[in-house]
Amino acid sequence: MFKYAQIESNGRCFTVSYLSGEADSESMLLLNSEDDVRVGDVWDGETWIRPEPVPSEPENVSLAERIALLESALDELLLGGM
């Protein structure tokens, strides 16, 4: 079994796969058993970098502002920007 990380052109891993055979692709990097690579990790050409997670919610946004943003997004989805 071969473990690979498939990366985008910027080095970001977008999938980790276990294959029955070897892969021959520049976007597929063979991993060893010690590599703890996850989706979102970045290959810089020498090592894997795990970026800091992006905060899921904006800071200092009031409940009223959050509701307004959600309502606006819902209107956009339902009405198509009408």
C-alpha cells in the first residue's frame, strides 16, 4: 500500500490517498509512515507546514450584524440578487 498526498500548484495538499500501486505524477507526493500530512498542509519543497487555522467567525461582530449578514446571504441565494 502506498500513501500519497496530492498537492495543488501552490503546494497545498487537497487529498491524502492510499493506493495499491505507485503513482507517477508531479502532484502526487509519496509519504512515509512517519508523515502526518493532512488536507490543508503545505509542501514547501522540503518539509510539510501545517498552517494556523483560520478563525471561523469574524471578531467583534455583533449579533445584529451577524443576523443582517445571514439575511443578506439568504436573500442573495433565494432571489438571485434581485
